[in-house]
Amino acid sequence: MNCPKCQSEAIKVINSRPSAEGQRRRRKCLVCDERFSTVEILAEESSGEYLVVCAADGEVLAVISDGEIIEKKGISVVRAHG
């Protein structure tokens, strides 16, 4: 996940709480001090469960399955299986 202001990957979670949408997290960039919110939603498909991390405006920032990032800001990552 990148900072929406400076695109740095140096991000820290400063607050976390459950919400109606999923797990809401307040994040802070360690480079430019920008603060922003994300919502993590657990989703299920026939292929299994995955976690979707969204910005407060609904933009999908990352999709995570089995602890591996499979999509980040619209860029798919091919994973090798077994």
C-alpha cells in the first residue's frame, strides 16, 4: 500500500477499529506525515477467502489472499501455485 500523497510504502497503522463496512484503520505515512483511512473487507469466492483493502473513498488499494498481495492499486501479481 502506498501513501496517496507521496506514494511511499512506509505506512504505519495508528488506529484500528471494527465498523459496519469491515475493519477500519487509520494510517500515517512515515515520510510525509499524511494521514488517511482504509477499510478492510473479508470477501469469499469459490476459490476461497480474500481480504480487500479500500481507501475511505472506496478505491481498492490491495487484494490479499493467503497472506500474499495478489493485486495492488490495479496491478495484478501472478502467483505460482504448488
